[in-house]
Amino acid sequence: MALLYNAPRAASIVALEPSELWALDRRTFNHIVKDSAQEKREKYEEFLTQVNILQNMEAYERSKLADAIHEKWFEAGDYVITEGAEGDSFFMIMSG
């Protein structure tokens, strides 16, 4: 959290034995996080442009929808939704 928000660290760590650590500076960390977020947005926006019922959306609206998507993975035979379950999610099948 300290790296993301330029805030003081929320905990201390004490090595109990000789240790080897890897360090990642804030600039590199933020670069990786931003690149990952941009790649995810582009992937979802590309998918959304292919959904017929969303064809009339503006590019801005589509990018906001892409930001809100949370990917879920299911194995063959898993139930995605079941009859009678509360309808609190909207699902779009990306593949399968």
C-alpha cells in the first residue's frame, strides 16, 4: 500500500535468520502495475466491441465498463448460475 499511495508503511518486518530479499522501487512497481492495468483494459475493450448488444456504446462508456469487469474462471461442469439464485451479477462469456 505504501508503494501504491506514497504512504508510510503499515508494518515492520524483522529477519529472524540470515535472509536474502528482492527489492522493487516505487517507480518500477508503479510502471508494472499501470502496464498491467492498461493491458487488461485493452483486452476487455476489444472483447466488448464484439458484443452485439453493446455496439451503440460510446468508447468512453466502454472503457468504464472494461474497468469494472472482474474475470472469473470456471472448470468444465461448474455451475455459473443456478435457478433461484439472487441475480446480483451480470455475466458475459469471453470463451468456452
